[in-house]
Amino acid sequence: MFWKYLVILFPAGILAGIASTVAGLASLVSYPALLLAGLPPVSANVTNTASLIFTAVGSGMASKRELRGHGRDLLKLLPPMIGGSLCGGLLLLVAPASSFTHVVPFFIFSAALLILWPELPHPSFPGHPRKIPAGDKTGRRKSGILAAMVWLAIFLVGAYTGYFGAAGGVVMLAILAATSRLKFAEYNALKNMSMGASNLVATVLFAFRGHIYWLAVPPLAVGFFFGGLIGPHIVRHISARLLSIGIAICAMGLAVFLFIRA
């Protein structure tokens, strides 16, 4: 059984790790691979979540340049992501994932549209806040409302990642694309780290549920690690706009696939 997992999941993990760090779409590759290896759907989902931690390890090692100087931005992302993941993971322990799969396609399709939208307001999160005159109370109120909405959106992504997980990265990438003034490679690296933290919290919870197929984790995790190392180098040499269009097209395709499947 281990050799079956190795042959199927290791190469799939490399491709999925690249897809995760570049586009946040690891599950487009890894989830079907786990099903092909014979895992039940829920077990495939949580085993995928456990393995995805190693994508963040690999991408973190390869993204030191992009992460340098953005420690405070990452600290702003982690609380809503981890809090949301904790809530989503706890919900999965007491409720089936099947009901959530019916809203997932619409969630992902909306994220694709958000990525393609060229100009969106940028609240003061994460980092690089907009300068608002001291007397502009309306501007400060609007900025505060937008920041609160971004925090809520990130919390929901964390909850989604902890509960179901597939394509949570592309939704997170869409939020950062719409709200961050950072370069694509920089906020993509922040996305990778925050998703890694979210997956780690969910994995700790899932470990107590007993649905993780631990024998399938090593080959997939090692593949994720190497894919995570490769992905940031691809991001540095490809146009951010071209990547955004590619990500949006893949997200729409995934949304249609999950809609038909649901």
C-alpha cells in the first residue's frame, strides 16, 4: 500500500506544491490523486490538509527574499486565519462536510472574479496603510469598515480551510490581491505562510478524529515540500497579471467541476 501511495502521491505532491505556492490551487491536483489512491472523500480531504503543511515549509525556505520585512504583515494575517481554522475544524468534528460542498463552487467562482477585477479599494491591511487626513472622519470610518470586512473575510477563509479546505488558497490570494499594496510575489508568500498555519491547526484537530491516512502523508508531504521550493522561483519570473489570469481561469474550472460534482 505504501508503494502505491508513493507512485501516485509523490509526483502529484510536487505538482500540487507548485500549484499551491503559485496559485493556491494544490487541491486541484492532490485531492483527485488521493481519491485515485483509494482514500474515501473525507479522509482524502483531511489527509491532504495534513500534507499541505510541508508546502508552507518549502515555500517559506524559498521565499525568504519576499518575506523579509513583512513580519508585521504576517502577524496581522495569522490571528483571523488561525481563529477561523480552529472554528472550521471544530465544526467538521461535529458536522458532515457534504452540506458545505454545495456553496463551495460559488465561493471559488466569486474569488476568480475578484482576482480579475483590476482596481479595488485598498484598506489598511495588510501593511502599507492609506494616509487619511486627521480631520477626515468619514474617510477614517470607511477605512475602518473596510479593514473589519477584510479581517472577517480572512477569518472565513480560515474557517473554510479548517472545515473543507479545497481551493482555500485561491480565495486567500484573491483577498490579498484586492486589498494589499504589496507586490504579487510578496503577498503570495504571505498567503503561503498563513495557509500553512491554518492547515497546521486543522491537522491537530483532525488527528484526534482519526480520519487521516498517515501512511499516505509522507509521499504526498515530501512532494509538497519540493513543490513548495520550486513555486516561489516560478512566481519571480512570470508576469503577475498573467499569473492572475491563469489562476482565475483555473479557479473557474475548479468551481464548475465542484458544482457538477455537488
